[in-house]
Amino acid sequence: MDWPRALIGWLNSNAGAVTTLATIVIAYASWVSSRIVRLQKRIERANRMPVLTFVERVQAGWRSVFVKNVGYGPALNIVRKIIKKVERIPGIEPNECLPIGALGSGDETSAFVTTQPGDPSVPLLDAPELWIVVECDDILGAHYQVTYKNRSHSTRQVPKRTMPPDQAARI
């Protein structure tokens, strides 16, 4: 039963090595913990991020473009602007900002882009000259810009909105 005394003697003679090893283990555990926290924050942001897309519907002889939120989080203060329009779209001035409001997950609303009645044959979203920009906020205060141009979507987080909802024209 002399093993406790031998263990204490070994620890006394190797205290520097034991301390160094414990410091390395604690530093590694802290690094792993910080990576887990960073990953968790990214997951939480992705779970609250709105993802807007454009869909097209044929209604009573004309085509309409809708903005749909396919993300998990709500899209707040949505504003749309048509940079370059298709000639078949009546009554829209390029670069005119229009507020759309807010969309919950899975909701959709009109983007105020329609063809003239009697022109449902060619899809609007297939027109290569159509260029729509939509900006929105998430519930954490981040700003997003969704661009539909040349038949493709791109979504990016922006530091500052270029289309403030309070300056958009009211319908």
C-alpha cells in the first residue's frame, strides 16, 4: 500500500510536464468548443434566414410573377425594384421601388409584375432581359438582396440596404 506515496513522489518530480500536458488538453478543448459555438451560430442564422425565390403563375389569361419565401425564417420589409423590364410588362417604371411587406416561411405574394391580358403564352421568368432585385431583412436584423437576372437567382447578405422600405413608393 505504498502506491499513493509513489504517485505523489512521481507527480512532484514531473509537475512541469503534468502542468504542460494539462494546459495543452485544456487549450485543445477550448478550441474545439469555440468551433462548436461558431457552427451553432451559423446553423441558427441559417434556420432564421429567409430565402426568396420567384415563381410564375398563369391567371385568367395573363402571367404574374410572385415572390415566395422558401426559407425557414420570415422575410421582413421586402422591397422590389425592376432594373430592366420586359416590354410586355405594362405600367412599371424601371428602378421604381415598391414595398411588398413581409412573408412567413412558405408564403408568397405578388411581385407586381404581370403581362397584359391575353398574353399568357411566353413565361416572364424566361425573358433574358428581365432583371428584378428584391431586398429584405430577417428577424436578427441582417439584410439580404436577391437578384433575378439572366434566368438565374443570386442571394447575398448586404451590410446596408440600397432600397429602404420607408422610401419606397406606396401602391
